[in-house]
Amino acid sequence: MAEPILSFIYNFSETDSAYAGSGGPSGDWKEINVTSSGTPDIKVYTGGGIHQSVETPTAVYGRREATIRPVVGTYPVPQIYIESTIDNIMYHVPLASGQPNTNRYVFGVYVDGLITSDLYLEMWDDNTFSTTDLPTLSGTVNYPNSIFNAVRTTDSAPGSSWNGDSSNAVYLAGYENRLRLKGVDTIQNEAVYYSMYAAIPWDLVFTHDQPIEGYRYLYI
Amino acid sequence: MDKRIKPIKNLDAVDGTVYGKTNKVNMVNPYKSYFIVQYNDGTIQKGNNLFDTGWGKVKDGVLSLKYKLSTGHLISIPKMSGYLPTIEVSESIEGFKLFHAIHVNCMAHDKILKYKIILKEDNISRYKIGDIIVSESNKGIESSQWKMSA
């Protein structure tokens, strides 16, 4: 037996339809490049500031727009991009914009092979997968949650006002607050889906965090 | 293109180290950690590594099951009716892969015993590489990859 190969994929179109490939980019879906030999792609949360939004469907590599810290409540950062070092460009993920929304096929993972557990989406401070002390993961005095809201959409679309408290959703932070991407303990040659966004609470102090997104599973 | 990613950067022959913001993790070298099965007729079968374990080639009639870790640990699993080992791993979209543990599911009379072999150690966890945590489960695990004892 051997480890499965995971493809981390995202929908680059405004069409809310499932991935039809068997690993790698396919149709409207692109793949997040993961590599230890070069600079991997990163997920960029941006927009909402003076210029409101970064251009779409692609933007210049390294482009950022300030976001907003609200006076009360939380403010969902309006745009997510995948910044590609290989293509030297930023790809907008349109279905992840304007969250929370009911889009279902936003981000996904294609499993080529067999996983003998669920696939768990987690966020940590760094690649030691051991701490969640960053303010974006530990939250604030008045908002003791991770700012990263994620919901499983493999089986159904989320509600229009979903957040980390919703059914099949979490505020991503470490092992205890992780997301089951299928809800079943076997995944084989198939894709699982989720949606996510970052919501800035009113009392979050200025920070420049770069937590990591990780996927945990078992195989034979 | 081989899309399998390296577990950590600067992996050496013995183990590898991941430096975090406040923590440091040492992990076994997954290329040099494998199972050893002995059969009733005295023959011995070695696994490959933690990526391509080779468990699918193991036959029924297992007399003993051991794990050799790159750190030198040799871990013997007690005699049970059957075995189903799984590997627990995390991948990050930054291209890192961290091996947490080997979960050896063991078939006992009316339950499943799980021997969790720790593959990493850090400044926070009380467990060290080679430690074994035993737990019990009444939950059945269906798989064609159970290998029965002699």
C-alpha cells in the first residue's frame, strides 16, 4: 500500500459546479502548487480598503489591498486569491468572495488513492503542527475564536449566513477545531469540498500572521 | 511529475527537524522506517518505508510484527489475531509533510486494540519518538488489508 496523492484545488470560475478531474487542474478548477523545492502557492485574503477590491479575474503578483477592522462585530475579508509563484500571477477565487455565501464548490481536495480516515482541514502557527498562538488563530478577548471560518460542502451547500458556529463548520485552529471534509472515515479516488473566509473582529490588534493550512489523514 | 512532497526540509539520514516560531519538532526519517514481518515458516518480509509501506504484499500467517524506526528503535507488537497498520500524516499547502504516528490496529477476541507508535517529538508533547500509546476500541474496522496471524 502507499500514500495517497492529494491535489489541493480551487474553482477559478463563477460557475458553482463540481470538479470533474482525477487529480491536477481540470476545467474551471486550478491546482494549488505545493512544493518543497521552490516557493509554493499561497492563499491571500485581501480587499475592502480604500480601493475596495483587487482586480479580477487575475491580479499582479504581490498585489494587496488593505482590509477593514470594523467598529463593531466582524468584517469578512471580501476576496481570496491564490498567488502563484510559478505563473507569477494571482488568481481570484470568485465563489469565495462576498462571504458568507451559499456557494458549494469553492475549494476542494482530490484524493488519488485511499484514505482510511476522514480528511481533516487544520490551521496551525507553522509547520510544526503544534501551536495556535497567533492572534488570527487564538482570537481576541472579546472574540475568542480563530478568524478563519470553514464549512464542509462535500454533501451540501452552506447556509447564506454561515460561520464557524454553523453545522459542519468550525473556526479553524489546531487539532480541536478542525474540519472533517467528508464526514466519513473512508475516501478513495474522489474529491471533497469546503468553503472558507476570514472575518476580522473589531478588537483584533494589528498583526501580520501567516498561519499554515494543513490536511491530516490516515493511510495503509 | 512525482507529486509526492518531501516531508520536511534538510532531511538527513537519521531524522529531520522542523523549526517553528516557538517549537522545534524532530521526526523519524520516513524513508528509513519500515515494518518487519516474520512468518510461521521462518521467512522474514521487510516493508519499504512510510510512503510506500508495502503492507499490501504481506500475507496471512504472521508470526510476529515489528517496526524499525530510523532512530534505531525496534518496536515489537504483541501477538494478536490480526493486524492493520495505518500511517497518520499531515500535509501543508506549503509543501511540508509531517508524520505523526503509526496506528497498528490489532484484532483481539472481542475488541480492537490500537498500538500508536509515536514518530515525532517536540518541546510541548510529553511523548517521544518510539513511545507507544495503547488504546481500546469496540468499533470495527472493515478493510481487505487485515493480515491474520499464524
